[in-house]
Amino acid sequence: MGYRSTTNGTKASRGNRGYSSFTEGNTVRKLNVVKELQRPIEVPKISHNTQKNRDKALYMNLGYVLFLVAALVGAAMILINYIKIQSELTLTVKNIANLESQLNDLRLSNDEDYSRAASSVDLEEIRRVAIGELGMRYAKEGQIINVQGEGSDYVRQLADFEE
């Protein structure tokens, strides 16, 4: 028979599994359960003041009930208003998304039309019509006058230039 070491350093045989003397066997001793169930249950006696306070706590007068109803109605109105505002916000966000989509479609269409118009312009044809049919000529030396502008895209002529 082999030995095993215990927690206190001594050796115990394998046959003695360390059961204590008061827990022999594999079942627990049965108590007299019937006597326990037949004994009357003792209800702890409470004082008169404690019983009075418990009765008072269970009683709800008209004012308290009206206060609770008013609080419930107020809370319901706040929640309904919140849901209404939330749905309006959702509708507004959807509307903004729809308008942004339309704006992007219009920008894309405008860019396509501009590209088409810019690519369809033939500068040589414009030059031929301007010189040949309309009689325009290139400017000669001395006909070009440089005028300083003040940051705008065009200059207004308020008086004639000196020649």
C-alpha cells in the first residue's frame, strides 16, 4: 500500500482517505423533519407604531394620486414631444440628403455641358470669321494702352485717352 503526503508533512496510508471521525459513510444523518414541520411558525410581534407606519405607507390619498397622474401626464407629453421632434429631425435630414443629391446631379450636368461647350469651340473658325467676314484686324504698335486696375476684372473708362 502506498503513502501520500498530507498538508502537515506527515504520511497517511491510501486506505485512510482523511475522513474525520464524525463523517463516516456516504450519507448524512437524517433529522426529525416531521417535528420541524408540525411546529407552529412563530410570527414576530411588531409594535403598534410599526404597524401604524406600515398601514400609512400603503394608504394613498386623493392628493397623492392626483400628483402621480399629473406627473404621468407630464412625462407622457414630454416623451410624445421628444418623439415628434425626433421624427421631424429625421425628415429634415432625409430632405437635406435629397437636396444634396439633386445639387450634385446638377453640378455634374453643368460640368458636362461646360466641357462639351468648351470642346466644341474652334478658335481657328472664330479667327477666320472675325478677320474675313467682320473685317477685324490685329492691333498695331501704339494702339495698345495698358491701364492699371484696382483688383477688379474690368476697368471702366471715365474719360478719353490722350493720343
